[in-house]
Amino acid sequence: MGGTAGIAVTGLNGFRPALTRFVGRAGQVDEVAWLLDEYRLVTVTGPGGVGKTRLAGEVARRVAGRFADGAWLVELAAVREPALVLAAVAVALGIRQPPGTSIAESLTGVLARRQLLLVLDNCEHVIEPVAEMCAALLPMADDVRVLATSREPVGIAGEARYRVPPLTVPEPGNPADLGPSEAVALFADRARQADPHFALDAETGPVVARLVARLDGMPLAIELAAARIESLGAAQLLERLDDNFALLASGDRLAAPRHRSLAATVEWSYQLLSEQERRVFRQLAIFPGPFTLEAAETVAGPAAGPAVLHLVDCSLLAPPRTGDDGRARYLMLETLRAYGLDQLAEVGDEPRAAAGLARYALRVAEQAATGMRSSAGELEAARWLDAEDASTQQVLAWALEHDPPTALRLATALSPWWLLRGRAVAGYALLRAAAERAAGDEDVGRAAQLWLGRLAERAADLTAALGHYTAVSDALAAAGPSTELIEGLVGRSGVLRNLGRVPEAAETARRAVAAARDLGDPAAEALALCELCVVTQYASDFETSLELAQQACGIHPAGVPGWVARWCVSCLTNALMGTGQVTAAERSCADQLAWAREAGDLEEQANALVVMAELDLIAGRQADAAAHLHESLEIATRIGDWLRLAGGLDTCAHWCAAMGRWAEVITLFAALAAYEGAPDLPQDEDRRQEPLRRAEQALGSATTRAAEERGRAMTLATAVEFAAMLTAPDSQAAPSPSVLPQLSDRERELVTLVAQGRTDAQIAAQLYISVSTVRSHLDRIRDKTGSRRRADLTRLALQAGLA
């Protein structure tokens, strides 16, 4: 699998730094790493508490360098709904769902061009959707391998299974011989964390040997026991554990020994708590992911604060770590959480805890939504919701069934964050489900309709979006100006212009501007002015567009939502460029890009980079244009934003014209013409005529036809790889075609098929050979060419004219 270079983020992604030393299991790390060399899906199995997650993390650290795009962790413990597994994977990988595609298509489309290790942790409760995902993904993404942890196998063809054994314990007949025992080493290491004066000696050694043997070498049980060493001492620890095991054995003699050891240790740790601490522990088990002390107090009451600190001391909670939002967050291990949920159900408090979590999640979401209504508060609010994602997902699923009004308020509050994070399609389905089940509050209903319109528009369902916007604007038309009316009119105008109904859109946008001024709402006026500005650009009236953009930007951004404020700057940039004010447009575009980077708005980054490349071309800075285009294509590819990719291809063709690369001009324009996903503005068609004429003049009819045929035969993905290859810096260029003489005819054929987007299975079927033979050929090709990813092989084929 080669070296360590990557296209975006490389190495370990999503893995938290280990706070404790990894003890023992060196041979097991080697064995699992070897299995990942041989198999594309490896499942590490074993009971809860045996150390599957830690082992998988160590394996990922060992092998990440083999994968050009690194190792990526997806934590599934917090995913309660099977339907959300794909969304969790997409979020962890930073893959956005472009309009008109499913999450599965988005994942496959991006991962088919990457070489990475996907680590799926804690799969047992969602094993069926994980199996379905792996069965669909692995045949299409040939350079992806999956390492899963689960209490049971995933259960699909081609899976290699590795059962994690407990840690080694001392021989029963020789407890004094502690040297080879992994379990003793783990206990001693964790005990020294709890009590720096602890030492293994002639007195404590035999006691620890019996203790870890009593715990069957189960790492979680050992760590829970070691956390009590300072308060109880080794001898009393063993005595209390023996008592607890006797109670457990009399209750369930048929349970597997290692299950009894872990359950006994958890039960023992739980019973050592005060009644108040036990109540808090049970309530905190309702949290599906990391939580703050404030959240704990909201769900479990004001007394939760001191109890949380004691639970950390007892290793029943992980020590706090700083979350995405800068807040300290605690975490309960999934095995302990399962025990806590059982206790919560046993005492009948689960509905109360779920309702408490719902109150907390709704308060967070609505406070964050308020923050996102201003540019100044957007970043902090978005990061807060990033950190609370697991809780809000769980609460939304619960509320849809048990409390529909709360579900509607929560989904509406989350909608601006869903848009920012590229979750329009999934968000639309959730918000629509909530709106269908809830009734009553008209204000909440109208806000939901507006967000349904925005989400549907981003999801490329223009018919549905028009219906939602029209419902709001029609309902409020007779009541006079209001913020909701203006937002409905603006949304309706945007859909109309994208449907080609520009005069109707212009009339609707003018109504929105007039209503905003009558109302005296600056944020609504900025929104309406931006929409009218874009409509005038569709009509090529850039003088009027500039006036409108300047008016919109003149409204102070502090009270304007971040996405609206960035839209104002984008409108100004395009209007300045349209009126020939290049220097001013460059300053505006730089502001636009900087703001998009700060907000984490990848779509706007890709858009601003294309505009910056166009400005570079006007100024004759071809090298800068190439760099900006390359970055834009990379971002848009990563998030699956095919509309931005189409715009990047268009600008890349103009860059090729500036460089005198006439065959590439013809090829790129032909590839773009074959793609039906992005409607062209009339001015874009006009701009293409001159470079096309010059290209045909320079090439002659025969070469022009060949270049056109090459472009028409390209998929959009292949055309994007072609553009990325053309704009890549010399140090990152594709492998030289001079390596082709080293390849056999069959190997060249395989490179061509890879460039055409074929999977290993499809290549095998076309060439009447086995999949393993295809993979053997591709491994040899990688060794000969240094091309590690399929994208690298595609670029090699493109450079050599094989595709």
C-alpha cells in the first residue's frame, strides 16, 4: 500500500490522543495488522470491556502510513437509529451530501477515489446497516479497507474475524511469577495512576495475581478495580470482589466467566457508590456521547456536579476532554453506559431521563440557532452544535415518537446548522417528518416551512422548495410586511430564477425589498437585496447589480446571519467583476474567502476560489489561477459539490486558453457540455465562443474532433481529475507518462479502465479474469508507477492520452 502522502488530511483522523499507556497485546496488534493486509474487512470481536476499541486504535496507528489518505475513525456507539449510520460515516469523513444524491451515493462517490482505512467502532447495536453499508461500499471503493469492532461479526462475504482474548494472567500454579502477565502489568500501571506509591512487591504481587485472574484478564474490569486501590488497598479489593462474585454466580451460573467477571466488577463499583451517586450514574447513562457538567446537572439535578467528579475518580466516567466547542466534556464508556441504562430502566426512570435530555438538547439548539442569526455568533454556535451532535440526534429520534411538538422545534432550530454542515437532504427528511406529526403553534409551523424550503432547495428539489416558500408567502401576504413574508418571497424568487422564470423572480424579489424597507428589518433587507442582485446578474445588468450589492453590504453584518453576510460579499465580488472593477473585486473576494474559511463553509470556499482564479486570469497571473483552481476542485470533490465542480471546469478551460493549451480547452468544454447537472447563464455561453474559435483555428478540424470526442467520453469525475492534473503544482503532478513503457499491454488496459471509473469487479467481468487477478495487476502497476490511489492512475492515463 505504499508511503504516506495524501490528497487532503492524512495519518490519524478522528482518533483522540491516548491518555493511558497501551499495555501488552503487541502480538495481537501484529495479527490484526496482517489481516488488514490480506482482507478488506476485518472485524475485531469480543465481549464488552475486553479492549476492542483500544486494540483497533493501536492497529490504526500502526498501519495508517500504508494508506495515502490515512485512517479515519467513526464512533457508532452514540448512533441509536440504524438509518443514521451512513450519515455518521459521512459526517466523520467530512463528506457532504450534494443535491439530488443519496448519502450512500455521496459516500461511494468520494471513497471510490480515496485510499484509506475506515475504523467503525462499536457496531453491534447497528450491525445490519453496517453490514449493508460495507456490502455496498467495498465493491465500489476498491482502495478502502474497513476495521470494525463489534460484539458479533458483521456477517458479509470476505470478512476476516479476529476474536480479542482477555489479557494473559499468571499461571494458576505459580501466582508469584508475574513477569509474563499482561493483566498484572495493566493493573500495576493503572494503580500507580490512582496511587503513585503503589508497587508490586512480595506482599501485593500474589494478591494482584489472584485479583486479575478473578477478573479473567478483562481490561475494563481491571481498570475499574485499580481505580479503587488507594481507598481500599489490594487485599480488601480482592476480598470485596470475591464477595460480589459469589452473589453474581448464585444469580446466573450459566453466564460465561468473562461476562460474569466484568458484570461483577461493574456491579461492585456501582454498589460502592452512595445512593445519590448511583442515581446520577443511572441518569448520565442517557447521554449517547460526551456531555458537559451543565448538561449533567440539567438531566440529573444540581447534585450531579460533585457526583460527576467522584465518578471520574472511580473510572466510571472518563476524565473531561475539551470538545469542539471549547467546553470540557465527560464520557461514559459504552459498556458502562449499557449497564447504567439497564439500571435506569429497572427503577423506571428512563422516561424522565429522556425527557430531561430532550429539554437540554432543545435549549441548546434554540440558543445556538439564535447565535447563528448573527455573523458574530455563528462560529461559536456552530461549534456548540458540532459537539452536541450525538445528543441532538438521539433526542430528535426520541421526540418524533414521544413528543412531536418538541421534535418540530428541535428540527427547526437545527436547520441552519444542517445547511452549514451540508446535511440538507437528511435534514429535510427529519424536519418534514416532524412537521407532519406536530400541530398547533403557527409561528413554529411557518418557521419550519421556511427551513423546509431552504433545505429542499439545497437538496435540488426545486418543486418542493417552491411549494414551501409559496405556502408561507401566500399565507402572510394579506397581513402586511413581516420577516417571515420577506424570507418566503426571497426563497420563492431564488427557485423561480433557477427554473428559468427570471422576470417572475425579479418581480418577487422587488416585492421582498419593498416589504423589508417598510418593515425596517436590516437583516431581511440584506437578504432581499442579495436576491434581487443575483436576479439582475442573471439578466447581465451588472450596473444595477453593483448598486444593490453595495446597499446590501452597507448593512452592518453584526445583526445579519453569517450565510447572508457572506452572500452579500459574494454578490459584491461578482458585480464588481462584471463592471470591470478588478482591483476592488480582488479585495472583496479575499474577504469572502477568509470569512468562508473561518466559518468552515466549504461550499463558499470552493466558490470564492473559482472567482479568485477568474480574477487571476484577468490580471495575467496564470500560476495563481492554477493554484486557486486546484484548491477549489479539491474542496468541491471532497464535499461532492458537483455544481461547484462544473464551475471549476469552466474556469479551468479558460485558464487553458490563457496558457495556449488548445486541445485541453476543447476537451474540457466538451466534457462540460456533456454534463447536464448545471444550467449555464447566457453570458457564460458567450464567453466560451472566442476560446473555442481560437482553439479550432490552432488545432485544425481533425484534432479538434478528437479532443471533442475525448471530452464527451469523460465522466464528470474523470474531467475533474483531468482539470486537477492540469492545475497541479509541478511537485504534485501526476506520474510521468515515461513510466508507461514499463507496463504491459494488459496493464495499460487496466489503467485505462480505472480512469474510466471501473471498479475491480467491473474490470474483472469485462476482461474475464478474477477480481484477485485484477488486484494483483494493480499492485504491480502501483509498484512500477508510484501511483497509489486510483485517482493517481487516472491522472497517469489522462497524461498519457489513454483516457
